Amino acid sequence: MDAGVRKVLYVYALQNAVKHGNVPNPKAVMGKVLGAHPELRPHAKEIPGVLTEVLDEVAGMPPEAWKARLEELAPELAGETNSGKKDRSKELPPLEEAEDGVVMRFAPNPSGPLHLGHARAAFLNDAYVKRYGGRYVLRIEDTDPRRVDPDAYQMVQEDLKWMGLGITDIVYQSDRMEVYYDLGRKLIEIGGAYVCTCDAEYFRDLKIKQKACPCRSHSIEDNLALWDRMLGGDFAEGQVTVRVKTDLAHPDPAMRDFSIFRIVDTPHHPRIEARVYPLMNFSVVADDHLLGITHVIRGKDHIANTRRQRYIYDYFGWKPPVYRHYGRMGIEGVVLSTSSMREGINAGTYTGWDDVHLGTLRAIGRRGIRPEAVREAVVEIGIGETDISFSWENLYAKNKAVIDHVSDRFFFVPEPVSVRIEGAPEQVAEIPLYPGDAARGVREITFEGAAVLPRAETEGAALVRMKDLFNIRMTGAGQAEYAGDDLAAARAAKAPIIQWLPEGYGIPCRVLTPEGEVFGVCEPQVAGYQGRTVQFERFGFVRVDRADEAGVLCYFTHR
Ligand code: GLU
């Protein structure tokens, strides 16, 4: 096959790599090449051999060099990578009234660490603040003592730090109780709210029938007296609530005279001593208004709250912020409910908030997922109202583009089997830490007659190439013979090119994956990579979590 064909394959491999920000996908490249160059179809059989070499070459280049090389060799294909077009379609839609800057907020409840659902709200709001300029308020919504986990304050801060948000202000709602009490009194004074001492069941019953409860007709003076008694400790939990006067004929019963203050006795709040607490719809309105929040981006599970909150804005004569409610995001494969996570941790089913089975940011971070990848994935999902399911594959592809060039390559042999190789020359393999970037150095691995190979590769495989070493032929259990050095011969025979380690050289290595643990041995240097990701060749990326005398513990990232 001539050099021209090789070049065609090369430029399409580059194009594929640039387009996806990842090592090229052989099937996609092959499809594109045969589509664009039908004259090559008669050679379809010979192409794969050349393609493998070409793909290795492209995969071996530093990813940041792909685009320039493609532009140099095939500018027309560079134009078609539609990275420009893709970026535009991925851009978030503009927000109205944002041109002069925005004030936005991320408002988590400190009930546990943050998870992927929070990351979506956090990164979307962050993206808009970055786009339009302005302030980004972190508001810790801790006015429901039953949903406050004292440890969560610290965890939320750690998670925010990991995400790298551009937070400019931090507000704790528990510091603002007087603000809510004052505004609560004011709403009563202007006739927008009343203190209700009806039994909850009784009220619910009347509400369904669109009827007013007796408290609704209290005079303002009576309401203020009751409000003072409520703050003064005259009522027990459940005996009293403050309700906004809305519309008893509203078609949605949830809109009818909803509560905005209540008494909560237990458990004690970790930051303040209080008995009367505002409910979310009231504290959120008070703060969104007083903190000058201009735009609120939140999930559509808050749409009913937005409607409720509108009544409060109207009573005070305040202008509500601009709202956007995005669709639900189904996330499969991990546990996201804070209460299930907590139960599982207490029961010992999960090792902690960063267990591999959980969807917390600390769990996915421990697996080697980088915040930049999460940011890109959720911003790409955008703020559309359609419900979607979160694509792990997409997150992994983005993460791979982030970690690939910072992850050194090593051999990890899962389920190692010792194999004596007859007739093999002793030699030192020099294997690049990162293919295509000689400056990063090499690993030197000395072969002296026996090796460990992954069990799966020793069963039945006739000819095998030990990567960057030589070819061998399996001759029986734990036995093989040297079969020459020729890489081309191994390729022609479609021999698997496998990772290996000299017998007795590797250190024990355990890889935790959501599906279970994989045991094996890895290169000793891996112990020096704690807290970093590496790529175990032919196995996938892992984050090195711990190293001690017992060996190395890694968390599986993705392939
Ligand atoms: N703290 C609320 C939550 O985490 C957010 C309130 C809001 O976005 O208005 O669901």
C-alpha cells in the first residue's frame, strides 16, 4: 500500500482525535475513510494493519498537538471537526437582563456532602457568572434543623473547593434568623400572612375544600400578638404555624395558604439556638431579594416553589429574579439519596461518603474523575427543561481528555500467572512513561527468564507479544517459548500485545471498581503516585489511593 493511503488514514485518525478530544476510534476512522474514499474499498483487507500503526502514532502524540498537525496536513478536515460549531451549540443559552452583570447563588442544604446533582446547579450558575460577570453567592441553607448534618458544613466547603467555583460571598441562613423574623412580622403587618393554630389535619381538610380556617380572619393585632407569643416560647412544636394568605381557590392545593414559619424543638441546631424557623420558601425569597440575586437557575422540582414564592414577592412589592428551571437528570449506577447513603455507611455497606458506589463528588473524585470533566459534562447538558439521563460514558470521555496526558503509563498484571519462557534472551525493556513524549522518560524493566502475565492471556493464546519486549508462544501451563522480536510478525498474526512484569518484580496491587475488586501486581514505581492518576496499559486509568508495605490500592477511573 502506498504512502498516500497511509496519509489518508493518518489525517482521518487525527481528525477523529481532534473531534472527540480523545485517542482515535478505529471503527469510526475506518468508516469515515471508506465513506470519503470509495476507491480504497478494494483494499479494505489491507487497511487495518496500516491503520493500527497510524492509530498508535496518533495516540502517542501529545493531544494538544493533534489539531496543529491536522491543520498542517489537511486544513479542509480541520474545518470539518466542527469543534467551533460544536462549541457554539454547546454554549448555554443567553439569560435575559444579564448584560450588565449578574448576582447568582448556589444554595445547598448542609445535609450531607455534595453529589452530582448539586454539581449541576453549582457549575451552571458558575458558568453564567463567569459569562456575564458579577457575584456568586454561596448560601448555606440550614434553617431546617432536621436536615442539618453538623459534619456537612465542612464537607460542603471541601466539595466546593474541589469544584473550584468562583464563589465571591458566603452566607449562612442560620446567621440571619433576625432578618427572617423581622420580615415575617412585616408580612403579618401588611396583611400578607396570619398565625394559624389549627390542627394540621383539620387545616388540610379545609384546604382541600377551598375553605378558610378560623385563623385566617384574625385581625392584624391578633396575629402580631400570636407571633410574639410564638417567638416567646408559648407554643409547642406542631401547635402553630405562620401562613401566607394566597388564594384558597387556586387549582393547586399546594399553593393554598402555605406555611412559612414553624416551631422545631429537636434536634438542636449545631450553629444557633432557635425554636422558630422559617421554611424554605420564605428564607429563600428574603435572601434572594436582600442579597440582590438577579438570576436563579435551579431544577424544575422547584417550579411549584417559584409559584409560591411569587405571592411573597407580590406582597412586599419586590421584583423577583429571572428564573430558569432545568429538567430532571437521572443518574444510574450510583447512590445519590443522602439518607440511603447515610444508612449504608452506618450499616457498613459503604466505607464512607467517598465509597465507589456513591454519586458524591468525593466518591467520584477519589476514582480519579476531575472537576473540569464534571463541569464540561453538566454545562453541556445545559439548562433545557427536558428530563435527561446522565451519561457516564460522556463524563468518562471528557475526563479522559483531561487526565490522559498527565497520567503516566504502567503495567498492571491482573490475576498474574508465572510463566517460564524458554530460550528468551535476558534484556532490559525501555518503555516510555508516556508514548510519544520522550522527555517524560522511560521505565526500565529487566527480563531474566520468567514473567508474570495476566491469566486471561495465558489460556489458549498461541502467540503473544509481551509489550515492548518480544513475542512468545504459549506451550503449556506456566510454559512458553521465545518466538522472536518482530513486532510486524506479531501484528500480522493478530497476536495480543500484552502487559507483563518480571517474576518477583511487581508489588501487590488491588483495584477497586464499582463492580468489585481486581487483584494483581503492578510496577513498583506506582507506589510513588499516591493521589494521582496513572494508566494501567490495556486495563484503564486508575487513581492511586494508598501505598504501604501491603502494596498499592487503586480506584478504577475508566478505560
Ligand atoms: N436549598 C435548596 C435546595 O438545595 C435550593 C433552594 C433554591 O434553589 O431556591 O434544594
